[in-house]
Amino acid sequence: MAASIVNMENVKKLLEESLSKLGFEIHTLKVGWYNSVLTPKLHLPYPDDCLAIVVLSTPSMFEQAFLPFMEERGCQGVSDPIDQCVKHCVTSAVTQCFPGQKVDMRYDYELLPSRKPKFLAQTAAHVSGAAFYYQQTDVADHPWQNKKLYGVCIHPRLGGWFAIRALLLFEDVKVDSDVVQPTPPDCVPSREDRIHLLEAFNFNWQDWNYRNIITPTQTYSQKQRDYFVTPPAKRHTLLRSWGFLPKLDEPSAHGCSSGEFSQMNGHG
């Protein structure tokens, strides 16, 4: 595709055509929207009008992308299988749709040399309008005094049943100045529900109840739940029991695992 016809609308259209059938959502944003809510040391090193795309995975990604990926390719090396699948799907879509384009692809699990994440996933989702990022500052007269609670994104249709997977920066694509920043839907408007959400996420995230703070249109299948409740170090054993990895006595058998905090709207 020639660089002269690459713009926000056709980037979104082509990525949706390639990735939506695999269970991913595509949302556009300007780098300036992201940088404006962060301190300079966390800024993305691109102009304010640079096009960025935030990629979310929906519950259907597990069956539509991950399990077929494992069946066809298996687990390569020791990195997390979900991470491998997401990177394969997103990279393939970008290289096929936009050959020759400069695209900085950043994934939720990647870190800078400083050990900081390559992008703040929940901030990107919020400023794109994809999901509302609920934080302590969104609760008037909150009851936690000096205690620090992590924030969490809630999707207007999926609740907490999604994950933020990647940020794509199209270095040579500018967003028109008249494009208006969308406001993420505030689907948890009451103070009481916001308190319940943040406490459920911070203190009882393992039971996943915070994901149902709204009535979701789709949730994880039982097989997907079984995968994510399995400790990362044991997931290769589960995949092997499902027939997606060689048996331990086969010469090509290898493990694949990673440490991850269950969600933070990144993993799981």
C-alpha cells in the first residue's frame, strides 16, 4: 500500500478486516491524547498527531486465534503462549496490510531497559474511548485513606472480560486536527459501585467477580477459564493434556511458561 493513501480510516478498516475475525478489537487514538495525561518521562516519543492503534482481545480470541495457533504452530521456546499468539496475529496483520510502513509495535508484556512497560495499557484504552479506566481519583471521598489501590479498565460491553494486548504506532501517519477524542463510556457511574469494583479487583481479583461489575455480552469459555486459572508454570502441562504440545517422552517436547499478574487488563 502506498504511503500517500494510508490514513486513520483505512488503517482501522484494514486492521479490523484482518483481526476482528480472530477476536480482536481495534481502537484509534492520537499520541497527543495519551501523552497529555502522563508525565513527560512516560511520553511516547512521537508527534502529538501521530496515529496510534490500541488492540484489545475479546473472549472469542481464545477459540478463534489461540487454540488454532497452538494446533498449527505449537509453543516456541519458553515465552508465554498467549503472548506468542498475539504477536503472531498482530505482526502478520500489520506486515500484510501495510508493507513498507514504519510501525512501532509494542506489546503489553514488553519492558523498556528501565524496566518500565513500553506503554501504559489502561491509559491507552481510556484515551481511545475503548474502556473506562477507573482509579481511586474517580471515587469522591474514598475510604482507603493512604492505601494505594490499582485501577482497572471496564469495557462497555464486555465488563472485565477482555485484555489490552498491543499499541501500534504508525510513525508516518498523521491524524487530522478535526478528529475529536472520544469519551469512554462510564458504565460504573455510582460511587458505591466504583468502590466495589476497585476493592474486588485489588483484594479478590482471583475470583474474577470484578469482571461482572456490569452484565457482559460475552465471557470466557470454560476452557479459557481453566487455562487462565492454571498457574503459568503449569500451563504447558495443561496444553499438553489438550494435545497441543508433544508428550514429555518425545524428543521435541519443551516447556512454555511465564510469570504474569492475572489481568491488569493486559493478560487474561
